[in-house]
Amino acid sequence: MRQIRVFDTTLRDGEQSPGATMNVDEKLQLARQLARLNVDIIEAGFPITSQGDFEAVKLIAEELETVTVAGLARARFEDIDRVAEAIKNARKTGRIHIVIATSDIHLKFKLKMTRQEVLNASINAVRHARQYTDDIEFSAEDATRSDWDFLCRVTEEVIKAGATTVNIPDTVGYTAPVEYSELIEYLMNRVPNIDKCVVSVHCHNDLGLAVANSLAAILKGAGQVECTINGIGERAGNASLEEIVMALKTRPKLFMADTSIVTREIYKTSRMVSKITGMIVQPNKAIVGANAFAHESGIHQDGFLKERSTYEILKPEDIGIPGSKLVLGKHSGRHAFKDRLGQMGYHLTDDDVNHTFERFKALADQKKYVFDEDIETLITEEISKTDYVYNLVSLGVTCGTEDKPIARITISKRGEELKTESTGDGPVDATYNAIAQLTETKSQLIRYEVKSITGGTDAQAEVFVTIEEDGRTVRGAGSHTDTIVASAKAYINAINKLEGKNRVITQGV
Ligand SMILES: [Zn+2]
């Protein structure tokens, strides 16, 4: 069995999905979960683009003991120096990931450089980075639309200059499995020093082929896959981590390759990413969608009940889908609560445990049974909100068939309490009008979605909203047993994100 390295870029490429901005605390929280999932490398950000990205890479690199932490840099010394600064005290290893385009279309219109200039810049960048660390990844952006011989030349030279991983990205999601495997094979045969590096693949899903392309490349000897949880990423997204990992796991004889992923952590990681980014997982999404293990049709159910393997190639428990079991109730104490957090893999500070416990008690008062999913939601919210400008203090709404809906709301703005009341076409509308007044937001509400976290009428509602201001889109999520309160939290969460960082440079791989 070949061991394939899993390079997770949820925090960098995934975060570049429209609206999926994460703050430093959210990235740290997610990075800890990615470490429990046991990915090999986490790409935590693009340090030169913002202080937040720099801090995220630095904090994650300094905390994680078992994972290599990478930061992205263009082939420029100032970008590379910034990554080097962020990873210099990495607990395990820090990686500098350098990217420059190699396709003629990018050279001509974007970089305005000749092939020779790109080759020189690549070599100089890798040499410069090698002063700081031995773990250097080089990405030939838009590799799949590059001239194959030029790509071979660049690959050979950056390996000579010290690159230890060479990535062949399908940046625009253009290739197909048959072509991509030929390209990987071509590089394997033509680049004389290819055995001195790990060949990596990074596929985008514009034609729905990202996972298929990645698997085709693995069959030809690629040793690293770059992917994201839930396949989030720019445009149609990146190759999805859970799909690649479970394909290798389910078909070992076909692929003769495996990863070190702890598959039982997949479902939890997927939920956390959805919650933090505000991006709902489509119900029919492979592996982690709500319907991925639902057997509807009568014939299938009959077969399934006689023998699971008739229609089931994967088991829900393999990816850690909980049987929605009752964990705690109203009378559970702080100690039991803390124990349960530990079993679920969360190790919080005493302060965070105390705050989360208060919220757990409040929830247990509203809701008969508290499930693992409810607790995960509480923790994610608790950890996300630390640097937020606005927080919901209280909300009261009257509505129904007789009354004109009125919302009375108090929110805090950096600790200062603001109050107002407002009417609207319905309770959510009234609440949103009141929030818009207090925050003076100029954003437009683009989408509003409601989902329940577990079953039952006392289940927590999870609300996702998308808002837009000056062409910038952000998403927010909120949950509560009361749908209107969940709606208010989601809207405030989105407005907080809008107040957050603005990127100055955008660049992909
Ligand atoms: Zn990408």
C-alpha cells in the first residue's frame, strides 16, 4: 500500500470560496479538528494578504504537534519572508508553499513575463525559501493548461533548487481523468530527478471532476493530494477530502493506496466546516450529505434489511455519523459535561468550558434531550465569537394571525448595549429590520435558509444567511431552539464577518 499524504487547504483555498471568511479563532478551532482527523499538512493561510492570515498560520504552526503547517507565497521574496516569519517556531514542521503560473495564457495576460523569466523567478524563489526551511512546495499554477515540456523543465529546475514537493494543479478545473493521468505519467517519465520530490495534485471541480482527476493521478504515482472538507473552495470548489479518502479506503485493491486519515472524525469535521463557513452541505453530497446513507426505495430497503452489503458500500459509523444518541440532560453537572467534551475530542480552557456549560444549561432547559450535535454547535459558537463587534443580548417578538409583528431587540456593540424595536412583514423581517437599524448595515440579504440540527419539534434550528455589501459576500450561521432567535444570531454573525478583514490580494493555485 502506498501512503498518500493529505494536504488540507480548507483554511486557505476553502476560505477563498465567496463568503466563507474565517477569523483567527475559527481557523484555530478547525485546525485542531483537522489534527484530530490526522491530515498530514494543513495550509493555514496566505500570510502576505492580511494580518489575520499571518496570525492564523503562526498560531496554528506553533500549536500543532503532529501536523506540518504550510503558508502560501507568490514567487516573491517579500511573500516568502512573511511565510518564513509565520512558521519559524513551528511545533512540528513549517512548509513554504510557493506558487507561480506556468501556462502561456497566465504568462501573457496576468504575469506579463516570458517563460525564461518565470523559470528564473521559480528557481530564485525556491532557493530563497530554502534558507528558512527544508520543506518547500512549489506549485505550477494552471499546470494543466501549460506546455508539457516547459512544465517538465520548471519541475526539474525547482527540484534542483531544493523543492521537496512539486504540485501540478488543475487551477481552473479544466482537465479530465484520462488526460491528467497522461500528464502525471509524462512528468514521471521525463523529469530525471522526479524521484527526489513528492508529486502533488490539486484539482478544482468546475466540471465536477476534481475527485476523479485526483484519483487518476494517484494511480500514476502522485504522492500528495490537496483537498478541502466538503469540497469547498473558489467557484465550484476543490476536490473533497472525504470523497478521496473514502474512495481509497473502499477500493484498496484498485488504488493500492491509503491515507492516515482517522475516518471516524470526518462527519464531525464536515459539520464544523459547514457551521463556521455558513455553507450548507447539499443533501445528496457523497459521504457527508444528509441523504448519503438514506435508503428510500422499497426494493433497496428490503435488500438492505436482509443484508447490509447488498446496497451499502460504506458504513455511516466509519465516518463517525453519530446515531444521534442522548448524551446529557438537564441534571448533568459541569464535571460530566467536561468529560463528555473530552470524549468528543474538545480540550477547552476552563473559561471556555464555563461559558459553554452555562449555555448548555440554558439549552437543556429549553430542550429535553441534548445530543452531541447540539454540543458541537455550542462549542463552535462559543469559540467563533471572541473578536466579534456585535452580539445578541436579548430578543422579544410578538406575532401571529392577529398582531402586526414587532421585534424588540438588545445587542451589544463592543460591550455597549443598544436597544430598539421594529415592525416587519413577519417575525424574521421585523427582527432583521431592528438589527439593520442598530448596526447601520448597508448590506443586502441575499439568501436565508433554515435547517434542523436533530429531529423533533424541540430540535435546534440552524439558520444560514448570505449578505452582500459593495460586491462582497459573506455568510453567517446561528442556532437556537427558537427559529427567530437562530435567525437573529445568523444575521448578526454575518454582519460581524462583514466588519472583519478585507483582503488586499487574491491569488489562487
Ligand atoms: Zn486551488
